Amino acid sequence: MTLDFVKMSGAGNDFILLDNRDGQISLTREQVAQLCHRQFGIGADGLMLLVPCASGRADWAWTFYNSDGSDAEMCGNGARCFARYAQRVTGWQKPSLSFESLAGIISATFQGDRVTIRLTNPQGLRLNEPVPTRAGLLQISSLNTGVPHAVVYVPDADQAMVQQLGAEIRYHDHFKPRGTNVNFVQVKGPNFIRVRTYERGVEGETLACGTGVTASALVSARIHGFTSPVRVQVQGGDELAISFTEANGQFDQVDLNGPATFVFEGRIHV
């Protein structure tokens, strides 16, 4: 099978995008992992297929895979890239579009090479829970922003043990059975944080994680009194912005704004 693909980046979080509106592409988990492999494939943190929305509740739908071939409910940086990809390949002329994900309906608004996505309402906020780790007893907060995220505050993100401690927390009994993504957050100033993320399904650090920075910003609103919008510096060097409202103790109208850029396109045989 020969595939025409586009490679995109959302603040350093990179993805392979495929047009499957005709339903002819069917990939195994092993094939997805091969395509995402950085030495023997195209190389990416995830892979997305554009498909029609069967439910009729949105303009389009996606099928999203992590780089290991596992399914993922949501990806914030991927959502921005997917929206620009759908805009290009379908000739979409409207200033916004919506698509269906496993996490719900996601809407996107275009501003040049930046995209703002409206995320589904976050769920399951838990603050400062004591979790024993090899690094000692940590106060860890958690929130599901489409996928589960843990938030750990550190004094210096450069010194955070993202790979070692991230892997431990990702598989920790506290977060079983699904596991969690893990964000190491440094407060840089009022409404400004730096975030490094260990991503479940990638099983390592990525240069950015949209749902992760969103979880980190919202947890910071509760713990540190941050107000909307929150600026977030990611490992790839870009800056993302999270806007939100709060009503009756719940977060609402959560928006993630950031870049979504085309890197290259090509053809590959699998």
C-alpha cells in the first residue's frame, strides 16, 4: 500500500496526516508504529487520518494514533494541525471547522498559521494528592483534558527528571488502570509557566503537549490563582496560550491557541 502523507508540527509536537475520506486506508498498530519510527519511518509523535463524520455532529472526524500505534482520545497540538490539514485538503473556506474525536466534538478557528481549538470541558480535577515515588513523596495534581494528565511542580524545569520520574508516575498504581501523561511545571511569573511533558503512548518526552499545557494551566489557576489567559512555554521553544472561564467551580470554554505548521509531504510504501 502506497500512502501520500503530510508531516506537520504543532509547537514541536509532530504528526503524520493522511486523507482517508474514501475509507481505503487501513493500518495495523505495527504499521502505525513503523511510520512514526524516527529511524526507520517518517518519524512522528502521532498519526491522524481525516475521515467523514459518521454521526453528522461535526464537519469532519479523525482517527488518531499515538506513535506506538495505540489509540488516543485527544491531542491538543494534533488537533490544531488536523484542522489546518483538513482546511487545505478539502478546500475549506470558512473561518472555523469542527471535528469529532473520541473525547467529543472539537472546534477550531484559524488565524494564519495559528489555530485556536475549543477543547471539551475538563473532568476529574484532583489537587495536591500525596504520591510516593523513588524521588520521595510528591504532591501531584491531576486533570483530564481529553486525556488524563498529572501535574508536578518543580523549581527548575531544566533539572526535572522527565524521562525517569515521568515513566514512574505514568505507570504508578495511583493512576491505574489507564496510566497518565505527566507534566513537570515551573512557575515563571504571573500567569506564565514552563511545561515539560512525558507523554503516554509516546513513552518519552515530546517538545510540546497541548492537552498537557492545558491541564497545567488550569491546575495553576486553582493552586496559584492564575487568571485567563495563561502563557505556557514548551520544550520546543514555542509559546502556547490557554484561555478559560470558571462557573460554579467548573472550568468552561477552554481554548488552546498555538502554531500549526506544514513541514513536508511525500509518499511512502507500507
